[in-house]
Amino acid sequence: MMSNIVEYNNGHIFSQLGVELVFTQNAQGEYLSFYWKSDIYNQSNLDQKTFQPLVKETYLERIRRVIKRKIPEQCNYVFCHEQFCLPFELIISPIILSDGAVESVLVMGRSLDNASHLSIESTSALPTNPDPYQKLLTNIARKIRRTLDLETIGQQTVDSIGEALKASRCLLLMPTNSNSQILQVKAEYCEPKYKSLLAMQIKYSDHEEMKEAIMSRNAVIFNSSHCADCDALSTLLVPTFYQQELNGIICLHQCDRPRSWNEAEQELVQELADQVGTAMAHATIYQKLEIANKEAKEASRLKSEFLASTSHELRTPLNGILGFLKLVLDDMADDKEEEREFIDQAYNSALHLLNLINDILDIAKIEAGKMEFELTSISWNQICDEIQKFAHSQAEKKNLYFHIELPSTYDEILLYADYQRLLQVMLNLVGNSLKFTQEGGIEIKGEIVPKQIEINDVILPGVLKISVEDTGIGVALDKQERLFETFYQVDGSRTKAYGGTGLGLAISKRLVEAMGGKISFYSMGEFLGTTVTFTMPLAQLPLLKTENQDKISE
């Protein structure tokens, strides 16, 4: 079976880009990773023999040729899987390593519904009619198709076109991630005497020429610039597409003179735009595939570390329970008082075990979307009373100060939250502070922020900003970003020394956000304490006391 092959479960990434089949192979045809959007495909029934090209030797020759020449090829092939013979249109691209070597290929394909159109031979992506720019076109296309790095493709495109056509400036604009209507200059070729436009953003719906180029899918020429800073006397725009979707615009400026872009020049840029659009899409898919691969490996590593830590944490209280109960059963206690002490220790170990199991179950519920919340008006003062009872004796045992500072108000502070879940968050945060603080103490503060918000279609008057500060062991600055991730622990050895699974912050973050709040973590560094701050919606805005009001009341 293909047990050593990376299986990509995030199929929606490829589906959105119109890709049905994605896999990587080495020169021997062995699969290194695999994704196939198909009803007849099941990972459990796939191995090195059940998904193979109909004419294997011809296919492997092409794979080896792509690896040797480092040039992508487009072709059609029939693959066999169980009793099915399936035609695919393929693009086979070399995966070039940092040292320039090629050991494997990335194959992307889509199924061909009509097998009568199938040809085992490749179809050329380059125009066959001779023209003055044919050799130039071939050279430029070869450059941009030798890599799957998006930045390299963009820069090679603008440099090659700009130099070849002796333009003042050549830009590659691409849609931003947040808004497809906004185009940003991602790569630029620019003569030194003209202003750089790199990273400039343009809303193409505000420019008639850009809209025309996109709607017509053809080159558009105009004797002006599309922005105030361009200084262009003549402009040529050519859009790039993949699977009918815009993924860029190649823009050429002539700033020193008016220029009439001839038909051969337009065709050159148009031909390149077609290939650049495809190359950029493939590079994007490959980047997402690489990211998905890294994330899958990291998640697997974190889960393995978590399970190892959790198994240790679960065994420790369980061994304590069994050990103390065995002492009682074997009549090893000297007297009733010592027997009672053994039972108390077993009971405390059982409570600790229950808390660990509850943490694990909470994470499972949250991840599955099964956690239920009852949002209603609750008393912050009552939550603080519960926390005071929980933490006071523990702080005294460790000679730590523990202080809760309530906002100065005339009436009770009422929050719009789930009482048990908010209490769980506070117990997690204060419990962490007690665990990791050996000197100094812990302080809880609250601040009323009167800013109207909307939670689940309910308009609320503001939030209570709550902070839990301690003088504990702190966290290094470079490790703080991942503290709220599930299964992540800052330092396995440190966590083991203090106890716990490392799930408290991950659970707290999800609970706070589910109740409409936001949470953040800050520490100046190791041994410099920590501050966890989060917000909770107010059910009503309390009447705040001011210094002047206090003086008048006196």
C-alpha cells in the first residue's frame, strides 16, 4: 500500500482551481504525494500498481525527459485504475531543488470526458507560425516554465518582456488575497530614470481600459497612463487567465515617447500572457501543496508530542489512585488518620485525572463544533468571588499575593456570556498563573470599554476588558505566537516539570471567541511574567464612578 505517500485531504484548494488530479513522482514513476477528486478513488485501495498509465514506458520516458530538460510538457494520457480506463489532460512540471537539481515532477491534470479527442502525443504550447519574435518567445517561455516559484516567474516575466521590447516599464499586477477587485504590482521591470511602482495597488473597476482588457481578454492600447504616478505616454495592457478566472495583468509603459505597439509585439505579449497565467496558477497550487504538506507534518508532530505528554499526565494520577488505594486495601496505614490521608490523596489524584480528561474532551467538542453555549446576563462580581475562593488558599501556600481589582461602578457589572464557560476560562488562566509563578503574585483587573458591539444579532453597549497578570516564568518572545494553538506546548520538558497538558490556553481562546470576545497573550520574555487579556460583552453599561463623584459623595 502507499503508506509512505503524503495524502492531501484539503481537496478544496485544488477544486477551486479546476484541478482534479495532482501528484508528484520520481523518475521511476513512484508516487511521492497524491490527490484525486474522484468517486471511484479510495486511498485504502490505491497502491503503486492500481493507478498506472496505459502505456507505461512511453509515459516514463516523458517523465525522465522533463526531469532531464527541466522544461514542463503538456500531454494527454490514459490511466488505468481497477476496471476503469480514464483519459486525462496532463501538465508535467519539473520540481527544481535549491541546488538546481531535479529528482521529481509535479503532475496536474483534468479528466477528458470524450476519449475520442485523446492523443497520447504531446501538444505544443508554443505557436508554430514563424514570426520575428518566435525565438524570443520560446526563450522567454522556457525561462518562466523552469520554476514553480511564483516570485521568480513574475520577475522573469517582466524582465524578459521589458528588455525584449525596450519598454520604459513592465509590470505584473495580480489580485490581492483579500479583494479580487484590487490589483497590486507584484513584479516590476523599470528603467532607472523612472519611478518604481512596485507594491502599488489599483482598483481596476475605476479604469475603463483595464475593464476593457479583462472583459475582452485581449490586448488594449491607449496613449495615456492608468495612474497619476505612471508618467506613461503609451500603455499596453494584456490580462492573464487560468480556468476562466483573472489572475494577473501584464502592463507595459513607454514614458519617453508615444509608441504604437505593432501586431507582432502584441501577439508576443498575448502568447506569453497565456503561458504566464498557467504558470502562475501552477506555482500557486504547488505553494499551497507545499504548505499543506508542512502543516500536515507539523500537526502530526504536535499530536504525537501531545499524546506522549498526555499519556504521561494520565498515568501519573492513575498510578497515584491505584497506589494509595492499594495501601488502604493491604492495611498498610498505621492508624485511621493515615488511612484517611491515603484516601484523600487518591481522591485528589482522581480529581486531577478528571480535569485532564475534561480538557481533552473539551478540545474534541470544540474541534467538532459540538460545544454548546447559553449566553445570558451573568454577574462578573460572582465570577470573581468564585475565583477568589479557588485561588486564595493556593496562593497563600506558595506565599504569593492574589488581588482582584473591580472597576469602580455604582451598580453590578453584568456580562453577556455563558457562566460556566467564562468561569472555566478564568480557572484555566488563574490556574496557569498559580502553576507557573513561584515568587510575587497574581492580579486580576477589569476595565469598562463603552463601545457598541453586535453578538449573534444582539446589540450590546460595550465590553469588559479583563487581564490576568502574574510574575511567573514568562515566555520567550519568539514562542508567543503559537501559544493558543491546539497541541502546542512552549517547552515539553518545562511543561512536564510543572504538570498539565498545555491545552488550557487553546481551550480558553476558543471559549472566549465563541462568546464574542477576543484574547491575547503578552510576556516581556522568560522569567518576566505574563499577561493574558481578553474581552467579554457587557449585558448593560454600568454607571462608572469618577473622582469628582467620589469627592461629592464624601
